[in-house]
Amino acid sequence: LAPINEDVIRIIAAQLAEIGDQLDTEIQGRVVNDLVQHFLNENLSKEEITLHMSRVVRELTRSIPSDMEQEKAMLVLAMVLTKKIVNTVPSLLRRVYNTTLNYMNQQLHNYIVEMVSA
């Protein structure tokens, strides 16, 4: 792997944070509460929760303006959902973080690598 340019990472992070702030108000409380219930359900496997999170992100992506890259929207939505869930139930931090990381690795790995290396 090429050396990581920290300035590029900071710029990308700032851009994603700005988009996340804009999308934050679009996500309804019932969506977050539904995800919280899934994370609280100890009977669900990591895979089942990741699949549910993926479905929610896909559904929310449909309401994003068409001029935004779908992968970028999915990445930001996953991060905003993570923030909202953890703010609602802080004790879920580890489980939500691991699920989000798993989701991003499965669904968005190549996009993230391309974005950082561009």
C-alpha cells in the first residue's frame, strides 16, 4: 500500500462530516429506534444485524439527492446511523461500531480505498 497522506484523510473526513451533518436531520427517530432494537436483541447474529443495517442504509439512500455518489451516501449514512444509535444507547458502542466496520468492509471497502488513494 502507498503511504497515507494525512492531509488527504483530514480533507475527506471534513467533507464526509459536512455531508453527515446535512443528512443527520433527514433520518427519522423511528429508523434509529428500530436499529437500536435490533442491536439490543442478543439472539441476532452479527451477520443478521449487518444485513439489517445494510437494508436500512439502502432504503435511506433512495431519499438522497441523485447528484451524490451512491457509495458516498451509503458511507455517510452508515456513520450517521452509528452516531445516532450510540447517542441513543451508549452501551451499544462496541456492538454498533463493530457492525458498522463490518458493513463498511463488506459493502464499501473498494470505494474507501479508491477515495483515499485518489
